[in-house]
Amino acid sequence: MAYWFLRGLGHGIVTTRYPKAIDVWTQTLPTPPAFHSDRLTLALADRLVAVCPSRALAREADELVVDLGACTACGRCIDEGRGAVEASGVFELASTSRERLVKRVRIGGGAG
């Protein structure tokens, strides 16, 4: 860290380039869930909401609301999901808008 601090002092603000290729080991990182809306039922959605420790899931009528900004990728919903939920494989979730991290999944068919 001292190297970057001294380099920044000597040259102004310095950043590094984002890697062009994603390292293979990142494939083992936990990632937020992806939902199969046609496999979701109201009862299953309620169970998923109940097991989420970070309260990233909520049910509003016939939609499951997923807050990816609150999700810790713990995998509890995947374990409980019985084929309706799987790891998304996406770990790059940066957004300049909090609203873009909130997704709505229609229960029983079609993403909202």
C-alpha cells in the first residue's frame, strides 16, 4: 500500500486498469441468486423470504422482490429453493443507482 500512496503523491491520482480477463478462481465465489419464476409458488416465495438472513427478499402480492444490494450471497435461498433458485454466477453488480439493484420476479411465470 505504501507504494501506491507514494506513487499517488508523486504523480497525482493513480488507478489501475480493470482486468480484461476474469481469473478462473472467481468461478468459485458465492454469487447472488437467480430465480426461475415459472417454478416459484407463493408458498415457496414465503419460505425463501423467511430463510433470508439479510432481508434481501420480500414478497409483494404475486412478485418476489430481490434486493441485490442487501444480498450477502449466503446461499440459503438456493438450498431452500428446490430448483427454483440457483447461483447466478454474476459477482460484478456495481451500479450508480440503488433502484437498479432491486429486481422483481413474477411468481408463477415471467420476470417482472
